[in-house]
Amino acid sequence: MMVERMSRSLFFAMGTAFLVAAYSVLAFTGEERHYRLWYYVPAAALAGSLVADRLGKRQSVTFWQWAVDIGVALLGLARPLFGVPPVSGHAVFSLHAMMTGRSKTTVTLAIVSLLITLFAKIILWNWDRTLWPGLAGGAISGSVWKLAGAGVWKRPTGDSINQ
């Protein structure tokens, strides 16, 4: 079972990384291309791996866990698309995935993505102000996701969240 989940996670990770890399190479040049290749491609690989994790265990992922995942995804996408909120989407997503990922592939990619984010935000961008809110957001979303899976909340229909 673990090998199957890991191979699915790795397949999805490679697929999403390839798509983002291809887009970066075809649509951008110079520094813009380089930036997308080293900063976005690892996050895309992590996203693919986490999606594979969730789909592989979709019966055990609760309604509220899906809601938290969707919120994290929307927050992560809002930052590069709209420039708001002033929260690092990479930090939120990487820490969230590290705390909630189920396969070794996902957790490993989350750690790599978080290290890249920390390096970029601290060293390259001189303590970018979005780092700390992003780390706090990832810790909160990961904790809420775990609580949601523990049956703390009920579905809107009133059924047990774990049913």
C-alpha cells in the first residue's frame, strides 16, 4: 500500500513539476524564467504529490479537511496572481503539506520546498515580510486540518465528520 501511494505521489509530483517547468521555459525568458524554475517548480511538485496523497485517501479525508486544503490552495494561488494577502503562499503551503502529508514523497518535497522558501525569503530577499505570516498560517492550517480529522467538528448536515 505504501509503495503504491508513494509511486502515485511521485508520478503526480513529476507531472506537475514538468508542466510548470514547460510553461516557465515556453512563456518566459531570462530572470523571469529562472525565478519560476527554481521557486515555482518545486512547489508545483509538492502540490502534485499532495493531491495524489489526498486522492489516494479520499474516503478518510473529512469535509472540513477538504475545506482547509481548498483554503490553503486559494491563499497560495492568490499571492502570485493578485499580490495579496501579504502572506507567503509558499510558506503556508509547504508547512501545511509537511504537517498533513501522508507519503514520504510529499513530506520530503514539503521539507525541500520549505527550505527553498526559507533561503529565498531570508537570504535573497532580506527577511521578506511575508515569511512569518506564512509560517504562522501553515502551522495554523496544518493544526486545524489535523483537528478536523480527529472528529472535533461535525459536518454541516449534522453527521459525524468521520463517517
